[in-house]
Amino acid sequence: MARHRRFMRAFAIAATALVGSACAVGPDFERPAAPDVTGYTSAPLAQHTASSDIQGGETQRFVQGLDIPAQWWTLFHSAALNTLIEEALKNSPTLPAAEAALRQAWENVYAAQGAFFPTVTASFSPSRAKTATGAVSAASSTGAPFFSLYTGQLSVSYMPDVFGGTRRQVESLAATAEFQRYQLEAAYLTLTSNVVAAAVQEGSLRGQIAATEEIIKIQTQSLGILRKQFELGQVAGADVAAVEATLAQAEATLPPLQQKLLVQRDLLTALIGRFPSQEPSEKFELASLQLPQELPISLPSKLVEQRPDIRSAEAQLHAASAAIGVAVAAMLPQITLTPSVGTASNTISPFIVPPGTTFWTLVGTATQTVFDAGTLLHKKRAADAAFDEAAAMYRSAVIAAFQNVADTLHALQSDAETLKAAYAAERAAFKSLEIARRQLQLGAIGYLGLLTAENTYNTALLALVQAQAARYADTAALFQSLGGGWWNRQDVAPSKAMEIKLVP
């Protein structure tokens, strides 16, 4: 047994020496540098947006470098919104799916790390045999026709990672796990943003329905005036019919809005992980949401660290870089060490090994591909092309992210101006309608003047509601485009990337 121990110790020392002297082939990954830009828009960004004296018309101030809270939706100060997002995070199936994909990716990493260690197998083979006693042989010389043989063997198979192919494979899988991690963050951000957007859209639809009902009410009152005038012979029946047609058209716009609201409620219900028949009791109106006053503007150099889609693209680039090393290592000699040690005896004894019953072997194999019709070469070139593709996709993701932020900043400023103009237009149209209704009662104008004033007000009122909703939607879109503050979350474990030692 002492020989066995010396044999296994010598094997371990040799294997360790091979690994210690190894190097990892292929490029060492370096994170791409942040874009060398100082802003998101070509023109300097204004310090604040326009304001108007109406709900949702508050001035919003842009704050450079302001951090984003993990629960950014709480800045809308809506208890109902907070409740639904909390339920969505608990019940939506999109997050468990992303979490399972992340767990799978890390298990693949751990499985690949097993290649750093030898594979040890143990076998035991008992046998019972009868010899031919009439023949002359060593087995029959004793005259006993039956005998037993017990063979125990311990085998070790080890492929030293001489050129670092295994390390690059683990590195690639770890990068893939990082990709899944940021996919999970993206799913979290998308889910919370979708709930906020759905709540804002519901508030917009409720506002449009209320505006349409107000329009129908006004037109009904105007129709009542014309009917009285018709009874007095002051207007023609054609005038009354024209106003009735206009009222019918306004009433016809109400059911589609109500149908859209029902669909929006179904969407919101699905986002929180419920079935359509389990609609939540929380309802949203624009008046129930408070517009955040301070808007964060992350530094461009920080955006590449904050956006989950950029970090995912970076992880894919890292995986593609490591895959080049795997392809290079496959072109180099493959070394395998296979020692085995065992005993074969006619008796079983866990403590006593009879003399002369032990055996051992040590096999070393070095394999080098001599001819494969260019298979390994083309696989290496394919890995190079995959890296180039990943690099281009990374750059595309960065450009799209910066465009997303720029578009949102433009929308915030433009929609603030739009709301200001829409509010002024609605007030002017309402005054014009009031004057027209009084003139109609006095017989100073005909129905055409009334219809013109009503149509103008109808358009202005609906535009005002939509402009109000746009400001809330733009604000939510900004938080989403800047990454949503996932780095400030306390409910998730930190990245495991640093736990993986890629190069011993």
C-alpha cells in the first residue's frame, strides 16, 4: 500500500506541475471603453421643462449625476401603483423564468469547473469459476475445481489544462451566466416599467372617457336649446337634425374608448400575474399620480454600466472572446493521464492485502490532430467572426441606448411645451364654446357656429388629456432608459462573476 500511496502522490505532483506551468491561449478580455461623449443631445440640455397651471404641468428639473432609486416608481406617490408593482414582482411568470435561466447558466459553469479535477472511478469485480480438473493447469493443480477471484481497482482520468482551453471554456460559460443575470435585470426593469406605463395609459383612457362624456353632455344641452327654438319656430328642422347627427357621432366615440379601457385593464391584470377574471380593485386616474419634480441625468460614461441591455451585450462579447481561446486550444496537443491501481485476490479482506496481488498502471497520452481537412482552423475562424459580430452588436446596443435617452429627453421637453399649448388651447376653446352657447340662446348665431365651437373644444379637450398622460409616460420612459436603478436593489445577491477563478 505504501507503493500505491507513493504512486498516487507522484501522479498528483506531476499533474499539479502541468497545470501550474500552463497558460491560457486566446485573447484576454478587456471591457470596452465608454463612448467619448459628454452629452446625449447635440444642443445643450435645458435645466428644466416648461410648466402649465394644470395637473401634470409642473416644472421638471434635470439633475446631472442624480442617482436613480431602485424603486423609482414610488416617486409618482401612488399607493395603488406601488401595490400592483409589488404584486407583479411576486406573481409575474417572467421573473421566475429569467431566474431559472440564470440558475441553469451557473450550474453549467459549475459543471464545467469539474474538468479542472481528475475523474476517479472505483470498480469491484467478484467472480466464481470452476476449472477443468482433468486438464493440467495452474488453476487445477490443487485439485479444487472451484475458486473465487475478487478484483478491486481505482482508476483516475485527468486531462491537464496545459493550454488553458478548459479555463477559457469556464470563462465563456461564466460570461454567459452574466448575460443571463442582466437578462434578469432587464426583465425586472421591463416588468416594472410596463406596469407604470399601463397605469398611465389607464389614467389617460379614463380621462378621455370623462372628456367624451363631458362633450356629450354639452352637446346634449345644446340640442335641448335648439329643440326649444324649433318648437318656437326660430330654427329649421334641418338645423336640429344636424346637431343630432353631431351628438350621435360623439356618442359613437365612447364605446371604443370603453373597450380600450377594458383591454388595458386586462393587460394590467396579466402584468401582475392574474387571470382576466381576477381584475385588481386598484384603478388609476392621472390625478392620482404625482409628476416627479427632479429628473436624473446619468453621465454618459455611467450609462454603459447602468443599462442591462448594454451589460448583456458586453457579456456576450466576453463569451465570444473566451470562445476564441477554446478554439485555439483545440488545435494544440491534448494530454491525458490515466493511472490505475488495484488488487486481485482469492479472498475478500478489507484490511489485509495478500502479497503479490496488487497491480498498477500509468498511461499518458498526447494526441495531436494531424489532418482534419481544416475543421479546427475553420472553427477558429468562426470563433473570430462570432467575436466580430458580438463587438458590432455591442456597439449597436450602446448607440441604441444613447438614442433612447436622447429621444426621451426630447420628448420630455417637447411634451411639456405641448401640454402648455394644449391647456391654453382648451381654455380658449371652452370660452369660445360658452360664448357660442349664449349667442345660440339669444338667437345671435346659427347651429353652424355652435358646431364649429363644439368641434374645436372637443378636439382641444381630448388633446389636453393626451398631453397630460404623455408627461407621465415620458418620465417613466426616462427612468427606464437610464437603467431603472437596478444597481441599488437590495433584494438580489451580487454578481457571482468574481467567484470564478478563471486562471489558477
